[in-house]
Amino acid sequence: MSSSSNHPFSQELLAERRRDRRWARAFANACASGDIGDIYGITDVLGGECIDGWRLALKKILRQGPPSRNVQMALLQIWVESKSVRLRVGDDLLTLKALRLLLPPYAGPPVKLYRGEDVLRWRRRAYGISWTADLSVARKFAQIPTHVSVEGGSLLLETVAPSEAIISTSHLIGDHYEEQEYMVDRRKLGPVKVLKRFAEIPLPMLARNE
């Protein structure tokens, strides 16, 4: 009998892991060298064909020093545009630690911020990274299908984030999407207030309403 490592599925997994590691190394090298063009191209691959590429890339980044300001600004643009890096990494604490290195740092006063969040994450105080200073933006995100379809529904949250909790902000690149986004380390937040609750809407019902 052939060993499990010779099974076609196992070989495919090994090939995927090698590919993801290769692109993770390429991303770390591009950040270190300051090659903005390479960074944009590599992040397209990390967010596309790679499965575990972003997680591996952030782990490699933590072994390096902070990149140049130009690289940080480019990575802030990528974060704001992609909306998927956090999900791709699958590890909020790793992501938060890496963002402290990768994004241009915030250097302002405390800010009143809002976020749309599902009830399950709120109960665990596992709030997401992206918050907004615009109440209407947070209200919109509180009602997206991935939030309101969760058991218990979703919430509109408010907090006054201290300066040390704010990693960076979209204002540093002009806030082109007008979402007034702030990247926040939930571990450094004070009280978080529930402004409004949105009832759970099962996915089949959401699909019928579209």
C-alpha cells in the first residue's frame, strides 16, 4: 500500500502550503525592500489564490522591524480596500500585533467610535478591528447579512476609544470611502455601550428579501 503522503489529495495540500509559504516570504521581502508595486501584486495573490498566505505573511512580518512610511501608507490603503485580511488571517490577536508594525500609527486624541457587531462576538467581547466615527456607517454594517443572520441578531455599539487603543485610521490616506474607519485594538478599550439591537433574520428570509 502507498503511504498517505503519496495520496493525490495530500500532494495537493503540500503544494498549496509550499505556494502559500513562498508568497508569504515574497510579501515580507517586499515590505522590507519598500517595493510598493510588488506589495500590491503580492497582496492580490494572498487575498486570492492563497489559502493560508496572509496568516503566514503576518507571522513573518513580526520577525522584521517596521517598514518605511511609504510602505505603511500603501498597506493602510490595502487594508481599507480589501475588507478581507482579518478573515483570511483567522487570528485577531496576530492581526492586531502585525498591524501595529504595518500601518502608519495614530497620534491623536481619544475618539467616539461605533461598530456594527453580531451578538455572539459582543458576548465574548471579541469585537472586530474596524470601527467608524460615523454613526450611520456603523448602523449600515450592523444590518449586513453576516451580522443579522447570526443567532441573536446584531448590535450597534458605541465606545470612546483611548488613543492607545487606536492603531491607525483611514484619514491618513484621505478617507476616500468616507467611512471614517479606525483600526482598534479591542483589548485596550474601555466601556462599550449598546445603542440599538437588530433582530435575527435567518439567511433564507434575507435571500427572499433581496
